[in-house]
Amino acid sequence: MKKILLLAVLASGLAFGQSKKVVASDVHWWGYKIAKSEASSHDGTVGVKSGDLVMKGNQLVGGSFVLDMTSINATDLSGEYQQKLNGHLKNGDFFEVDKFPTATFKITSVKKNKDKIYSSLVTGDLTVKGKTNKVSFPAKISYSKGVVNLVSNKFSFDRQKFDVAYKSSMQDVFIKDDIDMLVKVTAK
């Protein structure tokens, strides 16, 4: 009886997938201005608070991530200018981290991609400021000895779909709607 129960538990793990916990991450973002008189872009990082990748055999089939929006940081600036931009990103001007301290991404599908380097297309539900929209990106996914690595190509999403907009509509027209991201995740 014990052997049958053990086999049933093992089989269910293989059928439904095994969850691998995120142990390292690098999420990089780029935002762009339309105005030519100032720097045309800013870039930075945001931390992954927690996450997992679900594997079925050696194939990624799901997963989810919680982004720590309180950690958003402009890395192209320093000193007072960096503090000022970080303040704008964290307050009601953009991400309202006091009200929405996290964002989430839940993988809904992983399909083969024709690109030779980024051989998978990852699609999921991105939730920012309580708004959820589908986002897809090409990724290179490898799995070896219980370790999963996911590296995305640079991809874009429209910040307006998540109500990420500068409070002043006059200022907001000088900022492009697309935000670019590049994601690297390792899970064990």
C-alpha cells in the first residue's frame, strides 16, 4: 500500500509539474521621453520579492513573480537627480507604491518561438496598480540539474494600460507610453 501511495504522489508531481523557487533575478526597465532637450531615456531596476517557475519534465509550463515596486530604482542617475526620479516613480506621479507596493506576473502559456536564440514565447498576466493585461515576450529558457534559467529579450508594454501616467497631462505627453523590460530569472 505504501508503494502505491508513493508512486501516486510521484506521478502527480510529474503530471502537474514541479515548482522551482526563484533564487536570483535581474529585472531591468527603460522609460523614454519624447522631448529632445532633456535626457531621452532613463533606466533602472526593480526587485523580485518572490516567485516560482513550474516545470513539467524539462519544459516550463507556468510560474508567477511578485515584483517589489518599492525597490524601483533609476540606475542611470546619481545623487539628488536619482532621488528625485525615484520619488516620482514611487509616488502618485507613476506607480503609487504606498497603495500598490507590489506588481505580479503570472505565466499563462509558453510556446515555441521561431527565433533561434529566444526559442520560447512567454505569455502571462501582468498586474500593476490593480490593472491586469496580457504581456508576451520572447525568452531563452534552459533547464539543467534542477536549475531553470529564463532570460528574456528586451520587450515592451504600454504603461497607460496600467494607469501608470504622470499626474500632469501636459507632462505625460512628453513621455512615451511604452516601457521596455529585460528579465533574467534563475530558479531551483
